[in-house]
Amino acid sequence: MTLDWNTLLPLVFMAVMGLALLAYVVLDGYDLGVGLLLPFAEDDEKDVMVSSIGPFWDANETWLVLGVGVLLIAFPKAHGLVLSALYLPVAVMLIGLILRGVSFDFRVKARDEHKAMWNKLFALGSLMTAASQGWMLGSYLTAFDGGLWSRLFALGIAVTLPTAYAMLGAGWLIMKTEGLLRDKAVRWARLVLWPMGVALVAISMATPLVSPNVFEKWFALPQFIGLLPIPLVCAAAFFIAFHVTGKKEVVEAGYGWLVFASTVLIFMLSFLGLAYSIYPYIVIDKLTVWQAASAHESLVFIFVGVAITLPAIIVYTVFMYRVFWGKASALSYGAPAQPYSPIKP
């Protein structure tokens, strides 16, 4: 294949969409995980948990908008195929995201008797979002096959993917909190670590079984040897998270960040393996990148906008995390109002 500009430009947009989705899964994944863990904390701890994601969670979802926007504009055929097959779980995800947004603001402003309800709705919205994304991923990996086993697989990923987000959330809380809440986060991470591992192994095994082409790419020599570091590094990262969560003194010594870092590494390598598996298809064995791409002239026009937008999002994200980095405290919308005191002449 000749790598001219017509051939290369769809690959550029595929890379941008992949980067956006990976950033979304990691960044919004941890705040979805915090929402999933919210019901297991005490009332005062919930305020700190929500505060830990307060400056970030809304901006994290920008990456989802970018990824879906690129899919819609640069790959309209794939957008039509994917969204038609996933209409219901996408609707559930959007309802979950709306619930999270409304609950996040109202739990702070509501009276004490209503605060518990908004906490529950925030957790419910997080669960709906995570589970629907799991169903979408499972359906995508089975090439939207409507058979019984494919649906059972999608259901299994829908059940287990929230544990992966919960693992990210627990790792985030270990970094951002102290004291009893941090100790609880370590225990939560320990509990969801193995279900997360099962989910990722299932995803890794399913893709080669669905597609003979994917099986050939992974298990034929010499590719198998070259790709072996991906599962080996994932296993090492899993062991690091397992070791740190089992050693309280390691966390107290300041190495709790390794839990979050190792989980992110697992996510990144799993995403890299998936990208290698499906290339050059955007829908496994159905639609290639070039078949799904818009006209070249349209891609050139869109490229200008992406070249401006993507660096702006990256710079803003880095700046935001740098400014708001540090330990979390209870969420507060400004200083409390002072009692009225008339000025005497």
C-alpha cells in the first residue's frame, strides 16, 4: 500500500480517535470508579471523594466528545454502523452521564435530608455509564453479532468492566486522600483487582476467537515473540498493584501512587493490543479505515480544526491537573456566607 496523503490522513484521524478514547477511559474511568465506590463510604468521606474528582470530572468527558465527534465526521459509515447496533446502551450511557452531572451539583446545594438521595443517584449514574460502556465494548469485540454467546459475552463485560473503573477510582483515592479513607481505598482496590483481571483476560481472549485474522496476527511467528512483552508487562503491573495493596507500610511510605500508575499501564497496554488486533479495520472484519473514511477533501478541512482543537485540549488538561493536584478536602462552593451585621454610623 502506497502511503500517500490520501492513504495517511484516515490513519491520522484513527490515531486521534484512539487517543481520545484512551484518554477518556483512563481519565473519566477513575472518576466513574469513585462514583461506583461512593455507597461504601461514610457521609463525611463521600464529600472528600467527590471533592477529589471535582475539578476534573467534567473536563474528562471532553475526550469522549472528541472521540465520538471524530467518528461521526471522519468515519460516517462506521458511525452509522456502530451507533445503529448500540443505540440502546448509548442511550443508557447518556442517561447515566446526565444523572451524574445533575447529582454532582445538587448533592452540594441540597438540604441534608436530600443529600443521601443525590449521592445514590450519582453512584447509579456511574454504574449505568460503566455497565453500558462494558456492553458496548463486548458487542464491538464480537463484531455486533446477535447470537446468544455474543450477548452473554457482552453481558459479562458489562458486569466486570465497572470493577476495572472501580480499580482506577480506588487508585486515585489512594493518591488523593489520607487516613481512614485512604485505608479503605486500599481495601477496595484489593477487592476489585481480581475481577478487573478476569475482565481484561476475557477481552484479550475473545478478540482472537471472534476473528481468524486477529488470531493469525497474534499467534503466528515471529509476531508472537514480538508481542509477548505486552501480556508480560501487564502481568508485572498487576503484580505491583497486588503487592502494594497488600502492604500497608508501602502505601504509608508514599508509594500508593503505584496502584493507580500500574492500573493505567494495564489499560494503556490493553488498548495498544486491541488497536493492533483490529487494524486496519475500524469494525472488526467488516469495515476498514479507508472504507469508512469521509472524502479526502472533507478530511483535509476537518484536519485543520483538529490540529487546533487537540493541542488546546491537551494543554488545558495538563494545566488543570497541575493546578489542582494535591490532597483532596471536603467539597465546598466558596466560603460560607457571613451573618448580616448592619453598619452603625
